[in-house]
Amino acid sequence: MQHRVSSSGQVVIADQKIQAGIGLAGATVTVTIEGTDGTFRISLADQIISEVAQTTTKPIARFRGAA
């Protein structure tokens, strides 16, 4: 999935706010979900920016991104 980083440096997935960094504001990052525990991995240009454990039980309803 690809998401645009907000002006405050956050990416929101399934109502979970993930801090990507204010320096990435406006950038488009790739978000992948890893493993059975649902770890979110945020990367930019094949470089991992952040790995965050999924804390919400809300399902991911929409998968937006490049087709």
C-alpha cells in the first residue's frame, strides 16, 4: 500500500496513527503488513523508515495504492 505522509509527519492506517517523521511530510511511502502479528513496515525508496506493531483490532477496509 502507498500512503502520503501528512503535514504533521503521520500515516494513518485502520485508525492507527504511525509517526513517519516530519521530514517526510508530503512524501509517498510504502506500507507493508508483516507476519501474523500485523507489524506495519514503512519504507521510502527501499529504505525502512519505521516498524510499528499493530495496536488496533479494526480491519483494514481499503487498500489504496498504485495498480
